Amino acid sequence: MAEVFKLAVPPGAIADLNERLGGTRFPDQAPGSAWAYGTDVVWMRGLVDFWRNEFDWRAQEARLNAFPQYKVRLHDIDLHFLQVEGQGPDPCPLLLSHGWPGSVFEFLELIPRLTTPSQFGGDPADSFTVVAPSLPGYGLSFSPGQPRFGVEEIADCFASLMTDVLGYRRYSAQGGDWGSFITSRLAYSYPDRLIGIHLNMMPLRRDPKMVADPTSEEQKYLEQLTTWLKDGTGYQWIQGTRPQTLAFALTDSPLGLAAWIIEKFRAWSDCSGDLESVFTKDELLANISLYWFTGAIGSSSGHITRACTDRGRFLTMPQLPCLRATANFPPKCSVRRDP
């Protein structure tokens, strides 16, 4: 049975973080333009100053605690999730799955728009009841020593949550980044329970040789893919081969943790190089601080180990027997119903 949960980080943990930030030792700036070799030192100095002197963690806790939250024992872990009832005649159950290095914090502005569309000029008939778990091994679904889950295990855990715990016979699901793999796996393993799925990252094979005789458009994509594999996957190989070694640095240094996460938010968001045009420092630090206070960065990074080895097998599965939609960037949406 699920139990009500409220987040309350001990005052001593907040004091410890502030003390560590006060003793931060910065590296020198690498030659070349800012961000060319990773997170920019000047930008990080400003972030650490804000983190120490202006950021209000208790305000972020209050934002999260404004939504109904629960924990339930499932598959030998304590799974954290939000469940927010829709305000409409027949709300559709919707499972939201975040990615790495994200958390449920990224859903807080979205949830009211889904549950109470009438407050934003929408039709109450389009309301959803939102269930947003913290991925196993991430944030508030992490405790030291617990089992590490891959795609299949997370999908099975979420299926149990939605049907066995919450009683939804059928529901919709949405996932981004790592959550897109989980959502796709749900649709593959439990097609009778899924009304439809929405993804904002396509879980495709990343093999430049996968097209024997590419069209000009396919060739352009394959060239972009080759560049990305060469320049954008270093973090993945570190996390996929030596996540424990990396965990020492990121668990002990708030600066190291922030730099590791910030670089990905900048690289993966549609910000044209200006991170604060998309995220405020408060939004970034809410997510980073959650990783810090829970100590979950090592566990969440370790999931990439499974990702590197599972994707080839996972992505050769048959077509998903449910309604699917995908939003790509720049925005493009395609919908297909399998016969």
C-alpha cells in the first residue's frame, strides 16, 4: 500500500552543502572559446555564488510538496511518485517518465496544465490524471544498496504501479530521454494496458552503417549521427564502463556534480548556447540539489551501463501495437496506428 510522502531535507544536510560550496576549488579555464571543452568556468562561478547566497532549497521543497506524493514498496525498492487527479468529467490516466539527468522537478509546471486545462484556456474534457514516478535509482526512488534496474525492470515496475497499486486498467504514457526507452518498453510488454504513448526522443539504433543505400536526407542524418557519436558520447562511455569511479567525484563535490549535469542541460536543450534563455538558475539547481541531497548520481549514472548494452537488442523489437506520437526538435510530430 502506498504511503503519503513529503520531502524534508535535514537542516544539517543543507548546512553541509553550503559549507562545501564555500570551500569550492575551481579549475582553470581551458584555452579556446567558452564551453568548447565542457562546462565554462566563468559561468560556473556565477552559479556557485547564486547557489550559496540566493538559492532557496526550502522554496523548491514547497513546490514539490504542493503536489500529492507517495512511496510504495515495489520490486524490492521504495518507489516515489506523484499522483495528481485530473479535474474534468473523465480524466485519462497518464504516466510521465523523466530521463537523465532529470527528475520529477521538470514536470511541476506541466502537471497543472494537464490536470486542470480549464485554468489555461483548455477544455476540462481533455484533462489527465498524472502519475509521475521518480525513476528507480534516481532522486527520491533511491536508497543506498538497492537493486539497479535497466529498461525492462523499470517498465515492469511502472506497470505494477499503474495497474496493481493504482488500479488503472488502461492508461497513456509519455517519456523523454531515458524515459522514452521505458515508455516504448511498456508499450511492447503491456500493449493491452496502453491507450497510446508519446515520446520526445526517438529510441533509434545509433549505427551510421544501418542504411545500405541512403537517400540524400538519410545521408545528412548519418553524417550528423557520426559527428554526434564522435563528439557527444564521451559521458556515456565513462558512465557505461566506470560509473563507480565517477560516483566518488560527483557524490563528494557539489561543483563537480553541477558541472557534469549543467553541461548536458546546455547541450541537450534548445537554448542556442544561452542556457538561461530556457532554464532559470532556480530550476537548474532544484534538479541538481535533489541529486546532491539524495546521493543518487552514482546509481542513475550506472543505468547508462545497461543502456549501452541493451539498446541494440531492445531496438530490434517488433513494431509497437498501440497508438504512438513523437515530438522531435525542431518540432515535428508524427502519429501512426499499427494495424
